[in-house]
Amino acid sequence: MPEAQARFVAADAPAGPLPQPHADQPLGQFVPVEGSVPTTPHLAPAPAQALTLPPEALEAPEAAEPVAAVPTPREGDPELVQHAEDLDTRAADQEDPQDPQNPQDPQDQEEMSTAPVEDVRQSTGPAAPAYDDAEREAVLKVMRERRDIRNGFRSDPIPHEVLLRVLEAAHTAPSVGHSQPWDFVVIRSAETRGSMHELAMRQRDAYAKSLPKGRAKQFKELKIEAILDTPVNIVVTADPTRGGRHTLGRHTQPQMAPYSAALAVENLWLAARAEGLGVGWVSFFDEREMVRALGLPEHLEVIAYLCVGYVDEFPDEPELMQAGWSKRRPLSWVVHEETYGRRALPGEEPHDLLGETVAQIRPLDAKALGEAWERQKRMTKPAGALGMLEIISAQLSGLSRQCPPPIPEPAAVAIFAGDHGVHAQGVTPWPQEVTAQMVANFLGGGAVCNAFAAQVGAEVCVVDVGVAADLPATPGLLPRKVRAGTSDMTTGSAMTREEAKQAIEVGIETARDLVAAGNKALLTGEMGIANTTASAALISVFTDADPAEVTGRGTGINDETLARKTEVVRRALELHQPDPADPIGVLAAIGGFEHAAIVGLLLGGASLRTPVILDGVSAGAAALVARAIAPEVLAACIAGHRSAEPGHVAALNKLGLRPLVDLDLRLGEGTGALLALPLVQSTARAMHEVATFDSAGVTEK
């Protein structure tokens, strides 16, 4: 297969020309949001990773700046598995030395504060006994096999003694301050269940209308409740007033009442599974509407509406996972040692996120690739008639290791936003605050990327990886700021190596979260005034091209500003003398936070064998960096379009990529990638739905 067919990538355009604002018309602003705004609840804010130094480094008078090295791929399956027998949970009943009821002598307190932890309390006998192997396995089996059930319920009645055991288990749940804030409302009435079903259907329809078209199509096929299918519904409530104002544990965290009630739900669920009962949690309700409809006291909070009944079977995997709505996150993604971001399973050394990701990147699967080419020959069309789309369909097959490949839907565009210190050199007439204003515009749905995403059915995910302004919490915004903008690359490094690596890991985490949420294609997007200057510098380094050949007009600058911008790129390269063999070093010296995050998105998508459609020049620059870190990353990359920026042409040529769209776009925001998305989806669908000569009875030439 020709080299151009074996490699696939794309790029992202510069932040394009923005309409000149009127004096009384701001470019964008954060506004209060009423009602429910669609967002990605699975993406929790990820604080910046803390740097943990070894003790000897803390004792040294000066600690050298940590160096983030390019990781070497490791052999073998990188998936980490934790078995039940690896778990070792201990409890310790220690008196609080600060407890006013247990006053300590000051000297004793000083000794306790400096003594090793293991010396504070000496064990005097054997620990409390654990369950034997059979008992432990029975407990873990219930946990593993518990499912949120919506399909396959039976109408068989639940005996009173069985339901009583389930409720007793729920009532033994732990609670903060032993407050026991829960109540259980058991509903059997067909009339009441019917009214609850109507409320749920109303909210289901409202949610469906809020979804991108790709997600809405998928959601339409899901069964989300079994209110009428089950003989018993149970409403679990929390009473935040129970126990009075001095309830232990609620002084600083009053929300502990619903948290405690959630533990009762968990106990109920596990006990139901042990009894062979399925449980389905229905969350499609307006809580206050439900409280009024059920005649509950107004001060109660509804924690869960549960559908309970016997089932035909318990599925091997969660129903939403079987339907492709989401994927299970590995345990190794969510266990942190001592500090957030220092991931390590018990008994293992902390692992490097970038190194782990690179180790998981593999080339296209040769078997699936061959099957795709053979299928293309047998489809009812002349061989090669679909041109580039045939190459893309083969790539998708090799990437997914199956033919026909999955249709890459739903899809999400990740727009990484960051500011640039080089803006101070006058490389653009647009003020730096436009970056934050356009982020607000994205979140408000008023940008070109929003219109294009709505048309093609993609989700828009906005990530603050380095905006100079403090952005308020807003639905749809992921706060992942590494720093408030880079430094001026003409006077020093744009960022430290550690910051560059941290921004790359923001992109990796974003890819992981979007794929775990069920997205089957990722698209790159970016926003950052002056980011095409950094893009030109990166492309110049990795293509060995003169800055004048790869520096473009970005947002539409005049000749004088273009000349200044080109000279700024030249000065930065002369200052740093970046080495393309050290891609992270290059990125730190002259790149942007959004470039680094896109690098991470590419690496993360490739490690998860998920196609990534690149936008314009900024994504092209990031793809050059990603390829220098892990050459096989190109197996996951598709060039969405060719930008009007000269640097993008140079990047695509160096990468050996052919763009799907060439419309002289230079806006950025993921707009070119969004336009290319239907082409990528169409070629996969053709592999599924177009008949072969044999199946259609069509005579070949």
C-alpha cells in the first residue's frame, strides 16, 4: 500500500477572522443560565497535577526543575487489572489529639506530632477477622453482578419477606453522625406508577431535545425506565433536618444527608441482587414536581426512584455499556497515590500518564486492513470509485481491528483555549481578551463551531487549558488551566517542560473522558489569540522550513503585521535553537497550551483506537509534535481540511496526509474538522450498507 495510504492525519486552522465588534456589542459574555443545559457530567474538573519531590530533593538547597522526558513505548498489554485479593483495607480507632475531651500535655502533643505514624498506636493483638474465601467471594460477586436494569423485568410479585429483607439491608447503611436521614416510600399502585411514568416521559423528551443529533439518535433507542414494568417502585428520600442542627458531621458539610441516603440506596441495590431482584434507577424527574405529585413533605429531597422486580436475566455488562452509550473506565485511571494525578494501584509504582499512553499506541491492524481492501473490491461500484474515502474506510477498519468498522458516531469536538505571551509583540491587532470572550461565545452557542456542530450532530466540549482570564464556572466548560497564558517566547520559554507535559496530559484526559462517555470520533479545535504565531514556529522547526514560508495572516493581518509576525517567529527560533528530536522541549520553548493539549488528544485518541479528525494549522503543528513523540499516532489521524495558512500545507506535506476538504478556511475552532465529519461517517456507513456483487446478484465486468 502506498505510504500516503498507510498514514492518516489532519490539522486545525488558526483562530479565524472575527467580526469587528461594535462599541456597544461585546464579542461574548458569560450569562446566567436558566434550566438544564446539556453538558458532559462525566467530565469532572481535574486539578493540576501536584509535583511530589523525593525527600532528598526537599533537603537540597536548590532543586533542579524536573525534566519531562519523551517516554519509551513498553511492550505487552498495558491494561492494569486489580483482583479482589489485592485489596487490603484496615481501620484504626485513634483518639484525636486535638479533641477537647481528651486534653494532652503540650510536650506529649509535640512528641506525637513528630513520631512515626506506626508508633502512635501499638497493636496489642490480632486484627479483626476477615471473611473466609467463600464469604468474601460471595460479597464481591454481588457487587460485580449488580446492574442498573431497564429491560427484561417480569410481572412476578415480590414476597413481603423478600422485600422486607431488602429494606432492612438498606436501613443498616452507614450514615454521617448516625443520622439515618432516609425514608422509603413503597409504591405498588398502578395509578401512582402511571403518573410517575408521565412525569418521566416529559423529562425524557426535554433531555432528548437538548442533545446533539448524534447523541439524540442513540438516545432514542434506549429504554431509560421500567416504572410500569415492575410490581414495586421505591422512592428513597433524605431529610436534611433529621437529627437537628447539631447532627454530628453536618456542621461544615450539610449535604451529608443526601450522601448518607445514597449509601442506603447502595445497600438496597446489593441486597436486591442477592435476592435475584433487578433494580432500575430512574433520574428523569423534576424533583419538586415529583415531591408534589407524591404528596411528600416539601423539605424532603428525593435521592432515588427505583424500579424493583424479578428479571429474566442479569446482563454480563451494564446495559448502557452494551448499547454503546458509554464505556467502563479502568481502575488505573481513577486511583491516585497521596496526591491527585499521581496514579498508582496498590503495590505498584506510580505510572506516568504520558508514558502509559504512548505505550498503548499500536499500528493499524493488518488483518482488518486487508479485509477492508478486499471488501472495497467486492462492493457494487468500480474499484477506486470513492477515491480518498476508500482509504479512510480501510484506515477505520485497521484502527478498530474490525471490518466493517464502527460508524464514528456520536462525535465530539474538543476546543482547547489558551492565551499567548507572544501577543505582546504585536503579531495581531486583536486584543488578548478576545480569547475569553470567544470561550463565552462557544458556551453560549453563538460561534461558527456551534452552528457547524449542530448541523453535523457533534458535541462541543470547551476546555480552558491556559486562558489569561479567570473564567466563571459555566455548564460545558472544563476548567483545566495549567497557567494563565504562556510567556513571551521571544524573551524566554513559553512554558516549562513540566507545564508542557501537564498540558499534554490535559489532552490525554480529555480524550479518555470523551471516549469513555461513548464518543466514537474526536475532533480537534482551539481558540487563542496569537496562536498561529506559535503554530508557525512549531511547523518551521519540524519541517525545517524558513519562517517566511510557513507564517500566514492568521486572523487577516496586513502586510506590515505579517512582516513583524514573521520576524518574531525568526527571533524566537534563533533564541531557543529548538531540537526537533526533543519534541517536548520544542513545545515548551515555542508552543502554546492549546497546542500541547491537542498533542495529548491525538495521543489519547490513538491509544484508545479512536479516530481523530484534525482541523487546521494549529492541529497540524500539534500533529508534528505528536508524531515526533509516537510516530504511530498517525494511524488514528484524519486530515479534515487544508487551511489557507501556508504553514498548514507544509505540515500536511511533512506528515504525508491528504485533506478531505479544501475551502480556504482559516477560522479554527474545529470548523474544518466538523465539515469533514460527515464524509468520514459516510465512508464507514458505506462499508456496512453497500451490497457486494455476490449478494446483490450484479454481474462483474
